[in-house]
Amino acid sequence: MNSHPPHQKGLLMIALTGATGHLGRIVIDDLLAAGNPAAEIVAIVRDADKAADLTSAGVTVRVADYTDRDALVAAVDGVDRLLLISGSEPGIRIPQHLNVLHAAQQAGVSLLAYTSILKADTTKVVLAPEHEATEAAIRASGVPFTMLRNGWYLENFAADLPGTLDRGTIVGSSGDGRISYATRADYAGAAAAVLTGSGHEYQTYELGGDPALTMDEVAQALTEAAGRPVVYQDLAPAAHSAALTAAGLPAPVVDLLVDIDRANRTGELLTESGDLARLLGRPTTSAVEGFRALLAS
């Protein structure tokens, strides 16, 4: 028995997990802007209070935690297309994602889109194994899928942006590796395009911004956006680790950041697929524009 009333025939019911997160909210904005009726958008959230604005806007809000399989089955009931935004807690994401996959199977969704990581099946980035395992489970499930392999977010600079501008220095160990940075809004736009478009079944998209940038070029883009000089200081990995530790970052975060820069050096965060621009139907947002938006916010 359906736990939710059937939606109007002819309309496409689209759901997404993590709907109150940074990415999820932009996807919902894009879906609404594209003319999708609010009532046909299902925001799956852990806390209904955080989705009060979505409820007010007419979006269908359903409460389910990634760990609650039964709640997820109820939340996905009647859904045609589902965006699984990967969980935010490394180490426990595989069972969480499998719960959502189970719900998608029960609902018989026509498409499950998953926000994965760039080059999930070949990269050695420490974050990748959970994504690779999730992709494998989705491929084996029989559910039509689209893999949205998101590259590195320009917004990852946001947390320390004021400090970076004060110091005038970005410290890292990326060497002259090129990284396909893109903005969260561009990744969200690609997801919305897949959820509302056609012909995306069984596709794997390697998503990143054009052109890819070295860290020297990232520093130049930030200089232009902020109107303040910023340079990139390249260190050996051990020195980079020591600098991050001295700055007070916890060991797991230090290890992650140094590993990301190792991936930068070896081209693991580089894609020249052009997939992101094609899905958006326009050029990707430049680093200068992205930094200007971050500074404005």
C-alpha cells in the first residue's frame, strides 16, 4: 500500500536526499526554476524544521535518515527519479547508500543519480573507496542509473578564505598538477539537468570545470577576484603536513588534505571530458567568478 497519495498523472516526481544541504538546496532551486511543480519535488531530510522554507514553498518534504531503511522506503514511495547525494560521514556511507538504493528498488524508480567522486574506479584518493563500492552496488542493482562523478569544489577554499587573504598565501603540496575545480552551483545544475532530461540512463559523467588550473593559477584567480595579492607556496608533502598540524588542524583532516594534494600532483582531480559544460549547456563558471561569489557571500 502506498504511504503517500499518488501524484498527478503526466507529472514527473523527483526526489533527492540531503535536501537541506548546500548542494541539495541549489538542486531544488534549479528544479523550480526549470518549471517543475513544487509539489512534485520530494525533499528527503533528517530534520523537518530545517526544511520549513521548502514546505512553505510547496515542496513535498519527507523525513528519513540515511540509516533508517523503512523510513527511506516510505520517503521514496511514488518517486520517478531520485538523486542520492552522498552521505557526509566518511566511514559509514556504504550502508547508508545501500539503504537508499534499497528504497529506490522498492519504488521502482526510473533513474537513480548518484553524486560520486571524479575517477571513482581508478583514483587513489582516500575518499574514493566508499564511492566506488556504492557505484558497484548501484550497477548491480538493476536500477537505471547516472553516475555524477563530481570533481573538487571551489567552495572547499571557503572555510579559510579570510585567513588566506590575510596571509596572502595558499600553502600546499600540489606541485604543478592541474585540478578541474568547479562551483557547487555548477555541479547542482548538472544534477538538475540529469533529473529533468532524457538519455542519461547508464551514463557515467566525469564532472569538472574548464579549464583545469594549477594552484598558481588558482592563486591568480583569487587575486583578481579579491583585488588583493595571493600567491601559492608549494611545499614537500611532509612540510605541508607539518604546516597544517601547526595551524591546529586535527590529524585526520591533515592526512586528507595532504592526500588531496598528492592526487592533484598525479592528475587524479583532472578531467577534460567536457561533461559538466555539456550538461549545463554553457561554459562552466570560471574560478574568478566563483571566488567573487564566495567573497560576496
